[in-house]
Amino acid sequence: MTDVKMLEAAATAAGYEWRGKSSLRGEDGETLYEITDRKYGCSFWNPLDDGDDALRLAVTCRIFDLNKAVVDAGLSLNGKDDFAIVRLAIVKTAAGIGKK
């Protein structure tokens, strides 16, 4: 499977509308692709090159167990946005590692 086909399939899995390759390039010259998502509208996207895009993809597709991450970090969902709780769980867990 080519990177483009993989990105297109990943976008579909996340519920994004795949719009294809952009004529624009990223800050470091990387190829950008366009997607449309219900929350943010049309945006540039390449989770192979962008950590933010990759994290959003992981959360949206539930690639890891959100409930386990929350419990392991001693947190509660309490109606928080999935992305906010994942960011908090990551930082809290890393802080715990740093304290050891």
C-alpha cells in the first residue's frame, strides 16, 4: 500500500473527507494533503510527518485504550473532550516518570 493510499484509508477511518494532495508544502517542504472534518472544516493533514495529526488520528480512531490511559493517570473523563483528556494523561504520566 502506498503512503497516499494509506493516508486516504486512515482519513476515511477517522471520518474525514479525503480531498487529496495539496499544491502547498509544509514548513519543512513536506507534502500536505487536504481533508475536511466535521469539527475543524478543511485543513492540511499528514500524520506521517506531523505529530499533532498523528495524535489526533490515534484519538479519533481509538487506536489506544482511552479509558485505560485515563485510569492509569488517575484521571476522570467527567465530560472532558477526548483530546484534552489524552493530552492531560500524557503530561501527567510523563511527569510521574520524571519524578522517579
